[in-house]
Amino acid sequence: MSISDMVQGENGLLVELRCNSFFNEQLFSDIKNYFNEHIPEWQTSGFIPVEDAVAIFNLIDELSGGNRFLSEEVALRVEDASLEIQDMISMLEGV
């Protein structure tokens, strides 16, 4: 499954959040694993492929934006997830 599908696909993390107010931990774990697998490649090449970059930007944007309809528990998890993704991406700085 591509990162775009995991993030924005029909059953993607953001769709689950928007439509069902549900944070899919397994899907988020898969997204983090994808990042961890590809970060060394991105560091070496000096760029992130456009499809991956768009998915990352959309993920951070949506997670950072929050949603007033989420429960407090889900909203806190979303905020933590946003910070986790940002920390992972910050590993690319200075490369």
C-alpha cells in the first residue's frame, strides 16, 4: 500500500478521522514504519518523492489542524501523532 493510500485513501487514516472520528493506531503504525523505512533513502538522495511529500504535508496539515468534533482522547492522540511525524521528518534536516 502506498503512503498516499494509507494517509488519504478510501480507508486511510485521515478518512477514518474525518468520517468516523476514529484514530486507527494500526494504520498510523504502518505510516510510521513507512517513514522509518524510507528516511535513510531520502537522506541519501536529498529529496522526498513528490507523492510521498504530498502525503506527508497533508498528514501534518490535517493532524495539526485538529477537529472540534473529536473526543478529548482522540484529539490528544491526533496532536501526539502530529508531533511524532514532525519529529521523524526533522531527522532529514541538515542532510
